[in-house]
Amino acid sequence: MWKNIFAPKKEISKGLYTSAGILAFLLFILVWSILSYTGMVNPLFLPSPGKVIDTAIKLFAQGDILQDIRISFTRVSLGFLLAALIGVPLGTLMGTLRIMEGFFEPILGFIRYMPATAFIPLFILWIGLGEGEKMAVIFFGTFFQLTLMVMDVTKNVQNELVEVSYTLGASKVQIFNKVILPASLPGIVDTLRITFGWAWTYLVVAEIVGASSGLGYMIMQSSRFLRPDKIFVGIIIIGLMGLITDILFKVIYRASFSWMRKEGA
């Protein structure tokens, strides 16, 4: 078991894999504790883990933060769901049909380099300051990358499978439904897992303007009132929620594609 730790592409035990992840978190907390408890960093900039835990307990006891979590989760989920509902079919078609790739890939590749934050004034002008504007930011931040990644997944389906299907007399529709789509699904689910993580990173940006609730709003308000402990609570909650959704996607992946050997998933 130990001899494979630093061997490229070699398997390690599940226990060792899990222990490595736990160790990373413990080291992070250790460094954080040293910097904060020893006074090496001003508490105004880096509150101690104890202070953050105490603040989190108080916020959950008051109950308002539960509402912020619910609202933020809804915004992220709906924005990402809309991106997936459009991006997955479009990306699959782009990876299957060269004409679709030739038509959509240049414009999508061009727009994906534009920062979502730069479009916030336009979203406000077009949509207003309601929930639609916030979900539009999350949609814009994930749609283009998601679509192009799904396209790449679909394009990577082995041509031999398609050629053999043609040889056996399969129609174009059958090749798509019976060969390309099933072969692409594992990669598509993995792409959704990765891009859902990106959706969480746009939450604070989406809630900067015109918001009166949500974790991003709480973080921005805490910054104005010099409450780094509340900022850390909000950031940690976003990280934990992202981690939970990532784990759920991995569970779905394993349950749906148990025949796939996915290292580290």
C-alpha cells in the first residue's frame, strides 16, 4: 500500500485516500490557528477559529442565517439548472455535429472570456434588481464553460464505436441515442459536478448589487462593519455547501456508472 503513494497512476487504499484529505484540512486549521492565536496577524484581518465558531453558533441560534442559506442555495441552483438545461443539449450537439460546432464554438469561445461582473450593469438594465438579475450572473458565469466542456466530452467518444455502428446498419438517430449519448453521460455528469462548483464562486458577485438577503449579502455587509468573523462564517458555509453538492454528484456518478473506473472520484 505505502509503496504506491508516490507512484504515478497507482491505486491507494480508500482509507489512505480519505486520511490524506482529512490531513489537508487539519494542516489548514493548524496554520490558521498559529497565525491568529499567536497574534502574528491582526484579528481585524484574521479572526481565530474559536471566534469564527462562536460567531457561527450565535448566527445559527438567531436563525437569520438559515434564511440566507436557503435563498443563496435557491439562486445558485436555479441559475445553474438553467445553464445546464441549455448547455448540455447544445454542447452535446456541438460535439456530435461539426456544423453545430462550427456555428456555435467561435461565439461561445469569445464570450466565455468576458467577466460576468462586467455584465452586471447590463443585467440590471435589462432584468432589474430582482432575483432574475442574480440568477443571470450565475448563469452567465457557468453556461459558456459548461457548454464547451460538454462539447469536448462528446467529441472524445471513440470514432471506432460510431464507425462500427454505421457498419451494422444503425441510423444517425440510433447512433446518437445508443452510442454517443451513453458514452458521453459519465463525462457530462462529471462536467456538471465541476461547473456547479464554479456556480458557487459567482454567488457573492451575484449578491453584491440590489440584494437584501443571502450569504453574499451577509459577507458584504460584514465587510462594511468590519466583522471578519462573520465574513469567515459566510465563506466557510459556501465552501461546505459546495463540498456537499460535489459529494452528491460523486455519489450519483458512482451509482449511475458503476462500470466506470474513476480514480479519486
